[in-house]
Amino acid sequence: MTNLAPNPTIAPSAGIGSLNPSLAGSRLAHPDLTNPAISAAWDLVESKQEPKTVAVCDTQPVTAEGIRTLLSDGRDLKFQQSADSLGKATELLRTMRPSILLIDKAFGMQVILDWLADLRVGSPIDLCANTGIVIWGVSVTEAEALRFLQAGARGILRKTAEVPMVLACLRTVAAGRTWMEDCVFRDAGRGDRYPRSELTPREQQVLELVEQGCKNKDIAQELGIRPGTVKIHLKHIFEKTGVRGRYGLALNGLRDRGITALPANL
């Protein structure tokens, strides 16, 4: 066994927490791995960390093999199992409880939405409680992304994403956060044209209800105004925020509440 005796070249405060970002609780610069003692300690820390497991449910088995190959050399992410149907994916969640489950959008949007709802309501326990669901597909519209997120998915990813972006998504979801490719936000339009403070109090109320998924009729009833008045407020909100459409407003609201979105040129 390697003897990790104290090294006089390491400051007393440079304990194990300073070598491990998850223990230190903050992002840390890369340690000096040219120092043998630090390098040995870092290897020991990483060896003690259990890798997050990744399962794939895809209509094309070759895709799962691609993910297996991608994760073969990783220390923090480990390929666990694959399935070719949502029924098998449910069984996989029951028996193996992966950290992350990639679901192919090609199964059908409504089919996946019903499946997600059944996982939470139709089972004695929430099968997604310890698993982050990532929906990925060849293309994902802003409306589809919003509905998947509202249904409980924690990641939205395009199959055309570069390898670093795929890994960034998996690691973010594994850490318990929500992730969506920045190009989906870009499709929705940017919300930084004007700050929200530029909106009137009534426009703020309408915006908040849109972000919650309310329709114009529901908003009108909630605020005691006519549906036509809601449309006028929405027109002003679109002009001030530079966001296109109500789905764009809802997506930007989710982003403001902490969804991680990395640029496409990562």
C-alpha cells in the first residue's frame, strides 16, 4: 500500500478536501499532479468515488454501443445497461436504478410523456427519484423541450451534440441539476434584450403565469381580465424581452431559475 505520509512541501491547510472539489464544496483549479504526494492523494480520492451509472433506452442498439464506448475510459461515468423499449427501461429503473437514463425521443413525444407520468403516479414509488432522465433526439423544438421538462425530465440533448457537450450534460444531470443544450434556448429567442424590470406589474403577472404553463383563458380568469387583453400584454412582453412565442417565455423562465445551458461551441 502506498504510504501517504505528510510531505513538508504541502501546506498544512491543503487537506483532502482541497484535493476533492465535491468535499471542498467549491470549484477548484486542477491540483499540481507533478508533485508525487499530491498526485497519489488525488488518485486515492478518485478511486474512492463511485462512478455515476448511465443507462440508455434507444430505438437503435448501435447508439447505446456508442455511449458505452464513450464512457469506457471515464472515471466518473460508467455505462451500465441498455434497453430497446420503454417497458424494458421501466424494469431497468426498478432493478438497476441508474444515475442517468437516456431516452430516445424517437419513441414518440406523447408516448414518452405518458411513460414519465406513469413512473411517478402509476408506481408505488417514484422510479425517477434517484435517476435523472435525459431526453435526446435528432431534433428537439422549444415546445417539446418545455413539455419534457415539465413532465420531469432533467436533461434535453440533441444527438448531433459534440462529445464534450454530451459529457457535460451527463455530468450536470448526475450532479442533480437540470441541463438543456443552449441552441434550444437560442431557438426560443434571448431574454436579455430588456431586463424584466422593464415590464409593467401586470405584464409581470402574465409572464409568470405563462411560465407556469397557463393558457390565455386561464390567465384571463386568474387575473380577472379578458382573453383579448392577455393577448395585448403578451404582444408587449414579446416586444420587450425579444423572446419569440409563449414556449420561449416559459423556457427562458426555466433558465432564469437555474437550468444549466452550455454554448454549442463548448
